[in-house]
Amino acid sequence: FQPKVLAGRRVLVTAGPTFEPIDPVRGITNHSSGKMGFAIARAAQEAGAQVTLVAGPVHLPTPRGVVRLDVQTAQQMHDTVLPAAPGHDVFVATAAVADWRPAASAQQKIKKQGDRRVPTLELTENPDILAAVARLPSPPYCVGFAAESENLLAHASEKRVRKNVPLIVGNVGPATFGRDHNALVLVDADGHREIPTADKLTLARALVRDIAGRLDSSRP
Ligand code: C5P
């Protein structure tokens, strides 16, 4: 049984990777199973919240009671999240959004050249969904994620300031992708706190309790 610490709150979560098509059969994507984001959606729902989960391409069942919207590209995720965000109290951005997409996606499969010339890909930047939500006139409480291979604390606090969000959650484990266990470090304006290694649902429940406490102290 989970205490209903988010009763009456609305929570928006992004999860999984995005997929940026190069042509109808190829694309650019990131490593992400979506497990952490789905666990957060489930934990928030168990805590009494109304939860909207915007998911990139993943192979995971929808948590019970959660409204799920499936998208493929970063632009689609952005266009789904931005209009939904003002109706939510909390936004948790766990998605591993592709930073760039092909500037033009080919309508037909790009064929190999007889002379073995290799095509070059021109990339263009994707919108930063978390930063865009944080810029809304009265944004939900924004929580970002940081998956770094080194200097996690420094990168997480730099990201927190750059995206102008109150909380960034770093993945401590070196290779958490697709794994069921992880550890988290919560970085806010005052410092950081670790949630020790556990399965992702346990971590998600701890994170949800932490976020609920922050809402209660800032917005009674
Ligand atoms: O900039 P970086 O990708 O390292 O930041 C990670 C955080 O920002 C995550 O919370 C991720 O979901 C979010 N993000 C986003 N849109 C992007 C890139 C990252 O919402 N285009």
C-alpha cells in the first residue's frame, strides 16, 4: 500500500527514447528502455495522482490507471507535452530525447550507391522539451533527469541551472540502460541527496515521496 501523497495532483511524465527517421527504414535514437519513466508514472498513480505518460517507442505495458500518449519523434513529444503541461502540477522528464534529427527525412529508402559513396547526414537541433516547459508562464514543478558517463554531480547541477528547473535527478549507476536496478542522486539549489541502489519501482516511489514533500512545502 502506498500513501496517497499526490492525491489531487496531476503529473505529466515523458519516458523512453525518441526515434528520428532518416528514411522509412532507418533512424537515429537513444538508449532507453523507458523503465524508469514508466515506474515513475506507476508510482505517481499509486500515490493518488492523475498521470499522463508521454512515451517514445518502448516495449512496456501501460501502468494501471495512467493515460498514455505514444509518440515517435522529439518534435511530436514536444507538441504533445507543451499543450498538456499547463494542466499539470508536476512534470517529470525522464525521456532520452534525441538532441538532433536529420534535417530532411527521405520519403523513400536511401539506396546504396554503385560507386560506394557514403551519404552524409545533415542534422538539425531538436527542441528542448524540459526547458520549454520550464519557460511556460506558470510551469508545473519541473524535474529533469541526467544520465552522464562522468562528473555526474557537476553536470547535473549545470543542467539544473541551464534548464532553469528546481530539481535534476542523476542516475548514479554507470550502465543503467535497460537494467532493473539503479541509484539516484537528487540535485536541487541547496545541494544533493542520494537514493541508494534499488529496483526502479522502489526508486520511483522514493522520488515521488520526495517530490510530494517539495510541493507541500512550496504550494500548500
Ligand atoms: O540536455 P540533456 O539531454 O542532457 O538533459 C536531460 C534532461 O532534459 C532530461 O530530463 C530529458 O528528458 C530532458 N530533455 C528534453 N528535451 C530534449 C533534451 C532533453 O526534455 N530535447
